Amino acid sequence: MQISKIELGEGLKIALNALKTNRMRTILTTLGIFIGVIVVTVIISVIQGLNAYVKKEMSGLGADTLYLSKMPWIFRSYEEYLEYVKRRPIEEKHYKFILEHATLADVVAPELDTRKTVKYQNESLDNVTVVGTTDAYSVTADAVPEQGRFFNMPEVEFRKNLCLIGSEVSEKLFQDENPIGKRMKIGAHHFTIIGVLMKKGQVFGESQDNTVIIPYTVFEKQYGRRNYMTILIKPKDPRQLEALIDQLTGLMRRARGLEAGKPDDFAINQQSQLMDLYNQLTRVLWIVLIGIGSISLVVGGIGIMNIMLVSVTERTREIGIRKAIGAKRSIIMWQFLVESMFISGIGVLLGILVSIAIALIVRSATPLPVNISTWVLFLGVGFTVTIGLFFGLYPASKAARLDPIVALRYE
């Protein structure tokens, strides 16, 4: 049945007047929707921000860089960890074997690391990461000199006491002084600074600039070979990453002398493994929290239905009078649906505004890039229409079906 613009406007006016008359009841009814919208939108925004943050942080590992090491990054139990600890370490001979025979690899670099105190004149800095490697590390780990240069292979082979320092080390030890060519102590040994690395920031709260890079041959000579070596490998073609993994597995089994049927005693790690684990964990969290938010919305919708049924009962006589003077069923139904959607709309609107405020607070107080996406706002409008219609439909239908004679007798 068609409804004219005048009838629509009149129904809207009556509905708004009814809501004004019962302000407190209207406010209390919107609370369920309000809380549900906040829960859903904030959860979606925080998880999206967390995803963006984790993806950005993990990009520092290199999406196409493989990390060949003694142990996997992820293990299922402490017992499994104890088994991995017993494995033989990765050694220099393995690095050289991979360097010589990995035809699908573009760049191969060893990595040894430890923590030392570094000193320059009267200034010192504790707990600095010292990395032993080759010039290939500039590609595999994106360790690019901003000033100076990287050491070359002859300098690595001849065990020259040369180093590159991170921007944080440069700022704290040298302030405004140019560190290139200066000599500093790393632990008990003196090194000549030949480069300063570009600033990289933090990864999961740990500074990537509080570091010093030296030739791995010098590292082994000065600090011993007891440290675990990791071999970093970049493929010639990122599309051949899986083929490179297969090739590295075969080469390491040959280098280790593993017989057919024996399990690998090494691990080839990559960024995607951490992302897969992260996605598995957040997927469960996402489902649980969205479920909680959805329950809040349903409870809010039930509250709207309950209040609308009360409103129908309270206004039975009014409905009877309106029907007696010619109001059509569609107009009565429209009036109550408008009330239902308006209550729902208030809750959604306030919920979105508060969610935006919460998102701004989280973004300013944490490193998470939290934003309320445009599609979330459209989702809010969808909630308004859906909840208002679904939970207001039965009370509106009940009001529209009232017999005018019975309604007029109602006290």
C-alpha cells in the first residue's frame, strides 16, 4: 500500500513526539545498541591497526629473505625446544657451502651476534647488539650506510678491525661529532669506524639502531665461535622462493651428511611463518570479540522490541482513535518503525562518535595506527536500519493490526 509524503511526515512527527515524551526510556533503551556498536567498531579498528603494525614491523625481516639456522622460530612445546637445542650449530663451512652451491640464491650472508659495551673516550653504551657478517648483509638485512661505506670481502678475509655503527650509537657516543675514521672499543677490542647506518627505528619495541656491525671473521676471532650462526639468503627471483627452500634443504643435508630418512637438523625460517602464526591467533580473538559485540547488539535490539511493545500497549487508545478517523495500517506501522529505527540510530551514532574518540586516544597513546574505516561507518548505518526494522517490525505490526473498536475501549 502506497504512503504519501504528507503521511510519512506526519508519522515521523508523531514518532518523534512520542520519543520526546519518554526521553529517559529512550536513552536507556539505546544503551544496549550504544555499547554493542562501541565494542564491534573498536575491536575491528584495533585489530586492523594491530595487523598494520605487525605487518610493518615484520617487514623489517624481509618478506623474501630466508633465515637458515639451527632452530625454527616457532615450536609447539618446551620438550620440542629441548630437542632443537641439542642440534649441531650452523658453522662457517655451511655458509661457504651454501654460498658456492646455491644457484637460486642472489645474496648469502652469515650472521653472528652478541651483546657488548661500546666505548668512545669517556662515553660508553651498554647492551649494544654486535653483528658479525659480510658486506652482503647490507642487502639481506637492509643495513644501508648513510655515511661512509661497508667493509669488503678482502677486509673480511684479512680480519680487519673495522665496523659500522647504528644511528643510535652514533648519536649517544659522538653527538655532533663525525664518527667516520674514529676508533672505538667494542668489548675489550678497538675498531675503526668506516660507516654509519641509516636509521631503522624499532621492531616490536627493540631498537634496530643500537647496533654495531663487524666482519664475521673478526667476530669469531675476538668473541669465539660458540655463538649460533644464522645464514641469510635472498633469492634471485622472489617467485622461486619455494624452489630455493628445496635447494637449500638438499644442500644442507649434503653438508650435514644426513642419510635418507633422517629428519633435518636445521631450520629454514621466513617472515610468512610468523605472519601465519599471528593470523591464527588473531582469527580466534576476532571471532570471540566480534561474537561478544554482536550479542550486545542483539540484546540492545531485544530491548528496543520490549520498549516498543510497551509503547504499543500504552498508546492502544491513541491507535484506536487514529484508526477510527481514517489512519491506514501502513501509517500506524510506519510510525512505530520510525520510533524503533530512531532509537537504534541514536545508539549507533553515539557509539560511532565514542568509538572515533577511543580510536584517537589509542592511536596517540600506542604505536598502533588505529582508525575508524569508512566501511565501518557504513556498517553502522546498516546496523541502524537492520536492528530498527528487525526488532521494530513485530511491535509495529501488532500496532497496525489492532481492531479500532477494541482499541477505543482499552483503558
